[in-house]
Amino acid sequence: MIAQVADAVQAVRGGRSLTELLARCPADLRPGTQSLSFYVLRLLASAEGARALLAPKAPPPKVEGLLLSALALLWPAEDPPYDAHTVVDQTVSAVRKRLPASAGFVNAVLRRFLRERDAIVAAVQADPVARFNHPAWWLARLQQDWPEQWQEILAANNQHPPMTLRVHARHGSAETYVQRLSQQGIAARALGAIAPQAVVLERAVPVTALPGFAQGEVSVQDAAAQLAGHLLVQAQGELPHLPEHARVLDACSAPGGKTAHILELGDFDLTALDSDARRLARVQDNLARLQLRARVLAADARQTAGWWNGERFDAILLDAPCSASGIVRRHPDVRWLRRDSDIAQLAQIQAELLDALWPTLKPGGRLVYATCSVFKAEGQGQIDAFLQRQADAKLIEVSGLSGHLLPLAHNGEPAGAAGSGPAVIDGFYYALLHKS
């Protein structure tokens, strides 16, 4: 297992997506490899700092991934995944198989780390990158955008996220489903008003353990992602409830969670669009399991001449490509794969999508712009600029649902909740735009 984790970590350090790597991992090793890889990537900069102190000259790549993984697994933690003896023993055994000459070196480094751990940890954490386990540019951007909350956001990014479900609105309520889970020995709670179909599990379980999953009665979806459907469909401010059979466009639909949620909330004439034909297969799979129907097209939403027939939409969901800076706790490799320059490039794509799709919306129609980002350049800054360009666009503020939603412990909880433990929502930005 440690060898699989080490390969994944080294690949991420080389710029490759962890999702892609896990897809190639043997099925029986994949859950464990994912869990440990996530653990290591949340502590990667700390492990790199410790390695630099203990062994200033980097070992060969085949060994370095193993060494970094072991240092992360040995990092002080309330509930470490393995005891120290097991980590050292398994790591040295793996090194011996890959590069026998380095086994003694790795053994010595790890044992010295354990002997001097407190002092080494203190020295490493003097560097903010190693202390917070995020790149320097990321820290600077968060400090600029969220001067009061940046440390809380970073802490949330390094937590294990809760598993959240969306109960099919046509099959029952969140409260009823919580009772069904209880009968199966699965502890859970309904989230409440902010996401009426959301159920938060006390502990993650395989989807095969969820009653009714195969029959389409429930899906896995973060609570923040569930807000999109409600913003688009339900009455908000001066906008009425979206009428049945309205023409709806989900412009960047893969993997289909938000597409399905919209269709669960009403009978709409929905077109699901995405530029990645391979990912559209997941949209089809999701819709089939949930017994829902949509028109599914592979196309770049910006190139309207290639897919739009000229008939305008009543409502559009634009879940735009973004940095994913709000869902780092679910994808801990993102922080190591992104570059500061990516943000401006992504913001340009977001602006192009907004400008291309706005003419396809009927006068009186609505567009929900969404990103799973906490960076203001991809959220409020993007919409402020759009409103300057489009005189017929009006921003509808919706308390608790629109604007920047931060992954903090109290967000998404009912009023008066303690707000302890991991945040129930991921970081998102939502804007509801009305076309006059």
C-alpha cells in the first residue's frame, strides 16, 4: 500500500491529477490508496520541510515518494492512521524492493525523525508554507481576499470532509431518509433549511450501504453544491418559481449532480452541455440511475453557433470551470497542481462563458453563476465586471444562498448550532442574475 501511495504522491508533485492516477490503481487497493494519499497530500509541505532538514540532498525519486509519505504518516496527529513502528517497517521494506542500497538511509532518517520529532516539527513550521500546507501564492491570495478568515479556511482545507447525501425530492424527505439510515445502523442528520434534501452522515460509508441508492432514491453531493438547484428553480426575491416545462440549460454539466438535482425539482426541458465528451458519460449514468431525462450534448458552451438553435432559455446554470479552491478538502492535490497564473486564465474563460451565454437567455430569465472557489477573482470580482458589461443584468441577492460561501465550521448549520467539527459546506460562490 505504501508503494502505491508514494507513486501517487510523486506523480502529483510532477503535476499529474490524483483522480487520474487512482483510476489506474488496482480496484482492491484503490480505497486504501486514496485515503492514505489524501492524508499525505494534506501534509505534503510539512513532510518536504522535514525531509530537507533530515536529508538536504534529495534521494532518488523512487525513494523520495516513500520517504515523504512516511514522514507525513509519522507527523504528530491525534488519530494517526498507523503506529510509528508499522510505518517505518513497511516503508523500509518497500525501499528494499525498489532500491536496496537506500534502505539503510531511509531507516536512519525515519528513526531520527521519531527521536527528534518535536524539534523538527517546530523548525519546519516556522515556514508558513509548511505550517499551513499550501503554496505561498495561495496563502497570499487568501490573506488578501479574506484577511479575517484566511487561517480558518486553510484549517478547513486540511480537515476530512463529511459525506453528504441528496435525497431525491420525488422519493421522500431528508428527515424520513435519516430514519431509514438509522434502521441500518448509520448515524446521520438532516441539514435543514439551507439545503432541504441534504443529509450529513456521521461517518462515510460505501454507496452500496445506502438504502435506495441503486434505485435512484439518494445521491452523494456536498450541501453547497445542492444550493444551485434551489437558486435556479425556486422563487427568489422578485423571481417566481420556475414554471414546469421551462427551457433550462446546464452549461457545464459534468459529472451531472446539479443537472439531476434540477430535474428532481421539476419537469423541465433541460439541455446538459459539456465540452468533455468523456465526462458526459457520467452525466448519462447519473440520469439513468435517477430515472431522469435530459438532452445531453458535447460542445464548448462559448461556441454557441455550434450547438444553440436560437431558441432562448428560461433559465441557465453556469457552473463554470474554476480553481476548485473551495473543495480542497475533497481534492487535496488541487493546491499542489494549481499555479497563481491559472487564476487569471480561468477568470478569462469564466468571463467568456458569461458573455456567450447571456444572449441565449430570454428577457425576464435567470442565470445562476457558480464556482467552487473561494477566490474573489472567480466570484464577486467576476460578477462585478460582468454587471459593468451588461446593462440588462441585475444581481438578485439571496441571504444564505448567494455570494461567497466559505468552508467554515458554522456555515450551513442551523442558527444556534455549536459549529464544531468539519464545516458542513464546501467553499462556493453563487450569483443569481435576472435579465431585464
